[in-house]
Amino acid sequence: MNNIIVYITMPALIFRAVFESELSLSIIKISLLALIIVVVSMLTAFVVGRFARSSRPTFGALLIVAAVGNTGYLGFPLTMEIFGIENLIKAVFYDLFGTIIIFFTAGLIVAGKYGEREGKINMVREILLFPPLLGLVAAFLLKSVGLPKFLLDVIGFLAGATVPLIMISIGLALEVGQVRRYKLELGIVSAIKLFVAPLVALGGATLFGLSRVDLGITVLEASMPAAMFSMIIGLKYGLDNDFLPAAIVTTTMISLVTIPVWQYVLSLLVG
């Protein structure tokens, strides 16, 4: 099932999102800020996470889930609900540069360094040939060409299977006892993902001079819980696959409170 996600449904998901998108100056600013937020989050996790004295696979998993959030399948519907479907494209590009590209570059490097996958890993080859990244490249190359409707429908069907399959993987891997086992690591991830990242987004968006709507979208996306896609990299490269589902579920549950809080804070600051 995990190979189906990595080699079929996830590349289709990424291809569809990029193929159907447009570009603007505000989107460029949001994309750049997304990269900055992820870098700050990962560096913070690298420094603070060392106090947990975790194993290498756990530490590597911590770096990934602290850096990237569920900006697509949770961020997209929330963006449409709060800011309207006309602003969804901005969330798409935040997801592209703040999650997808990071996952398949820095994420793979971290997984290769700290994971326990057997055999020597040629990281350059792994990155260049990772199927979701190939889906991203193909989407950019084919945007100006166009594709037949039936082919786009097939890609859309495959893309729609990604999240259900990942949720099944998380459910199979999660044990309630793991939450107690990783209390310190989960505290670190939750603090970075749900408090530090949105705070950096708020400060960065203000410095970038983003509009009220663009600022709101950026903070919303930055406040998302840990990304479900981290399970795929963890399974493929031998990261701590007990910690990963615990981090995803824990941050998701806490975010039910923190996301509305951040939106309330924004309403007080910018109206």
C-alpha cells in the first residue's frame, strides 16, 4: 500500500495541484515566506530536539514533522472556508514551497541521514528520481501544453486516493501507548509546529507587507499540524514509525484549539 502512495497517488496529487495553478507577485511572496518558515522550524527542532536525547530515527522524524505541516488536505478546505475559493491558489503555492518541495529535498536528506534503511543510499539519485518530485517537474513542463480531459480525470482519481491510503497507514501504525513514550518529543514538535511557526509567519508576513488576506492565509497554513505525508518518507527510509503517527495525531488534536486561537489573534491585530 505504501508503494501505491509513493509511486502512483502522490505524484498524481502533486501533478494536478501544480498543473491547474497560476502565478502572481503575492504568490511569490507567500512561497518565499513558506520556505523561510520551514527553515526556521527545522533549525529550531534541530537545536531544541537534541535535549530529548532521542535515537537517530526518532530525531530525524522529529525534524521532519516539526518543519512541515498538513498544508494541503487540512489547509486547503480551511482556506476556502475562511478566505474563499478565489484565494485557494495562494494556499496551493504555500503547500508547494512550504511542504512538497521541502519534503522531497531536505526531507529526503534528513531521512537518508537519520533513517535505518538497509543498504547505501545515493541521496542525489533518490531525490532526482523520487516519484512525487517527478510529478512536480512533469506538471511544470506540461502546463503550457495541456492534457486530454480523460487523462486529467484519471490523474484526479488517483490523487483523490492519496489521503485515505495515508490515513490507513497511520491507523495501522499508531498505538496509544506511544504518546506516553514520546512525551518530550511530542511536546517539542507541538510547540514548534503550532506556536513557533505561526508566530514566524505573522512576523514575516508583516515585514513582507502582505495584504490582510495574504497574511491570514500564510498564518493559517503555518499553523497546520504535522503533515501526514511524513509517514511515507518514514516508512520508506526507516525513521521512527512509532513516533511519526503519534506526532501526526497529537498535533492534529491540539490544532483543533490552536488554529481558531490564531485566527482570533489575527482578527484582533488586523481586523
